[in-house]
Amino acid sequence: MDLDSLILQLLDGAPITDQGDLQARLKAQGHELTQSTLSRRLKRLGVQKVHGRYRRVEAGGQVLPEVSIAEAPPNLLVLRTAPGFAQALGLSLDSDPAPGQVGTLAGDDTVFVAVLPERLAEVKAHLARVLAAR
């Protein structure tokens, strides 16, 4: 097995949270790399630290922060995300609205989604599915 394949296999097999851990696992497999060489190889493979662990990110893919959804009855959903991502999230939601979604208002890390009151649970479920799939 070549080194690149081994690195990807190790990353898929266990949550690796730092490069030192990955270096030790590679050394145990007979591959001794410096930290800078490993870092360059990870970059070339499209590996990034996502939610605290190293993972391969598809070319052109974007690492997006987690989003939580809370209800604010009778007609609001509150989406919380990382600072700086709410505006893009709001634009994305507005570009393909769920049936019953009236509009959004985005700040820095929070998006309010106005919904027809009778469709609150339905829109929440739809947004949860869409966000989970990204």
C-alpha cells in the first residue's frame, strides 16, 4: 500500500485529532515523516481538520460549520452557526426556500427563519435534512 492510501485509511479508521498521533501511527507502519512533510502531504491529499479531527475534504468542497435549529413558536426557527456564517446560510436558504418558508433575517451567527405557523414543524424537518446532507 502506498503512503497516501495508508494515510487515508488511517484517517478513515479512527478519529485522529493531531498530526503527532498520525505521525506515530505512520511510524508504526514503517513510514517516518517529519511534521512539515506530513503537513504538505495532507494538504495535497485535501485533508483538513474538521470538527476537531482530520478528514479528507472533496476538491471544491467547503468545510461548513455545524448548525443548530430551535423553534420559537408560533412562526420562527432560529438557526445558530459559527460567527461569520449566518449571512451565507441565510442567502442559501432564501435561494431555495422550503414550502411554507416566508423569509430569513441573518446576523453574524444567527439566522431567523420566518415560517407559516401551520408549517413550522415541516419546515424545521426539511431544513434539518438539508443541513445534514451538506
